[in-house]
Amino acid sequence: MKQLLLALILPLLAVFPAAADTKAPLIPAPPALAARSWILIDWQSRQPLVVKDADKRVEPASLTKLMTAWLVFDALKQKRISLDQVMTVSDRGYRAEGSRMFLEPRIPATIEDLMKGMIVQSGNDATITLAEAVAGSETTFVDLMNKTAQRMGLAGTHFMNSTGLPDAQHYTTARDLATLAANIIRDFPEHFPLYSMREFKYNNITQYNRNRLLLIDPHVDGLKTGFTESAGYCLIATAKRAPRRLISVVLGTASDSARAQESLKLLNYGFQFYETVRLYTKGQTVSALRVYKGADSEVKAGFMEDFHISAPLGTAARLKATLESVQPLIAPVEAGNRVGTLKLTLDGKPWGEYPVVALETVRIANIFGRGLDTLRLMFK
């Protein structure tokens, strides 16, 4: 199809204050971490800021429990389970290897307590019990995990269990884990505070959250640790400073303290040397595009959510944009349909491409209107 380019430089420039010095500040290279792979993303823009082997297949260990938690939260939202529902640990859950909540076979526990046991204490007994509550069996639950991973676009992920116990076919990537963590924060803000709990007492046993950053940095408010001998020490951490939230994934460090310190290096770098700005608000018209054979001759195009962009500190004002619109755009056009691509450049270099959608629906015109536009298109 023929493409139509629309310059959108002035609307972008209006977002930023004028700067006396247009030269970019000196930005140091990202820190080199003592880890196997890592990624830092901005939660609002979903942009990767720092990447090292982020698509390399790795063993997730207990970071697996993020997907287990997502499915439990979703089951609560769909009212298929409830917080006060009680569950008794099965023999499979009671005999699970690794970290434990210390469930007792004859003492039921509520879903709410099981969630805390899984998230704060990383209890494998709690995790399997939750999987059985949602799907009847862990085997069926794992099938849900893999289908959800596909729906989220986690192309480098495959699960074999709900806990993260080692298996040759149980793997993920740093990039996929960052996406999963971002989805939990977005989709279930009511449950996200569980990840900031520093301790949880159950069965007269108090266990502490293994995420050391909850004690070191007051801006850190989650998410999850993981460890096996083969995976090393891993940590997904998130911190919020003012309006910005960053998510770091650091995999395969040598110790508990190392995963905390390396994650903190990554988060500090992102907050110090990058900025995030909102270019367009939810529902704001980026451009009105010509529509043929429609009841209306134009459709408003933009974003269904606030659109943010991240850039090195001091450079966002130099972003420039063009809108590449699908043309001819022919009715019917449904709200949410992709109708173009916003292309950003920074100092003349490509910075990113983002889908632009119709903000309204345009129905088909009557036979007279369709015929007239057919003639127009013949001579266009």
C-alpha cells in the first residue's frame, strides 16, 4: 500500500521546555555487572535501557513464581478462588523440595496466607497448593502457565513446574522476566504490595523476604529472588522514584549480596542517566487521517494509553517524529485498529517505532458515498 508521511515535529517539541544548551550531557557507559545476563527497563515506556544477553536462555529458579502469582491473581480477579478460601496441602505439595512455608497436612491455610508464603517466603509447598487451587493439579496449572506465556509474547519461556525446580525444559530469558514483572505491576496493583512485605510468620515460624534491596533502598518495593546451584543467585527488583518506575533483572550472580548490589548498580544508573517523558496522553489525537468509503471522511488517530518515551538524560527534547499512515484507509475502521506507525528519531538516528490506532469507529458510508470515493481513489 502507498504510505503517507506526516511530520509531527512541532507537537513533540511542545512537550519539552526550551533548553539553552542543546548538547547532550556526558552519559557514562552502563555498568558491567558480575552476572550472566541482565536487563533494565522503564515500566512506563517499556523501553530497555540497559541490556546484556537478555535473550539468552536461562534457568529461572524461583523467579518462576511470578507467573504462578500472575495466574493466582487472575483467578482471584475472575472470582474462581477467594482470599478466605482454605486449602489443605497435598502430599505432592508437602513433600516438595526446596524452600518451604512449613504447611502442615492437617491444618488448612487460606489463599491469602498461601500467597504470602509463596511471595515472601518463596515456599514451594505454598506454590504447589496454590496451583492446585487454581487448576486442580500442578500439571494442568503448568499448561495454563505456558499458554499465558504465549499470550504475553514470552517467546523465550517454557515452564515444567510452578515452583522453579530445575528441569532441562524449564527456561526463560531476562527480557521475558522483565515483561512478566511489568505485567504484574500493571495488571494487579491491588496485590503488588505483597512483594514489599519484609517478613511473614506462619506456623510460629517467621521468615524474611530474601530481597535485600527492600532494606537497602527505600525506593525499592519488590519483586522476587531466585536461587538454585545451576541458576546462581537471581533477582528481579523494581524501584519507584517520583513518577518513574524501573525494573531490573539480574541473573546468575555468585551470592545473595552480589545480586542485591549488582541490581542496585543497574537501578541507580537508569535513574541517574535516563529520563522518561509523556509524549501523548491517552486518547489524545496525534493526527486526523483521511478515510475513504466511510460515513466520516476522517478518523482520529493516537494511543489508547498514555504514551511515554525514555531517552538519555537531556536528549528527549531533540526527539523528532513522523507518522507513517496506512493509505488508502478504507472503512470500516474500528476503534483500536492499527492505522499507522509513529517513527521517532534522536539526532537523526532511529529511536523507535510504535503502533498508532484509531481512537474512534468509522462506519461504512451509504452507496452514494462509497461510489464517490471509489471514483476518487481511481484518480488518486
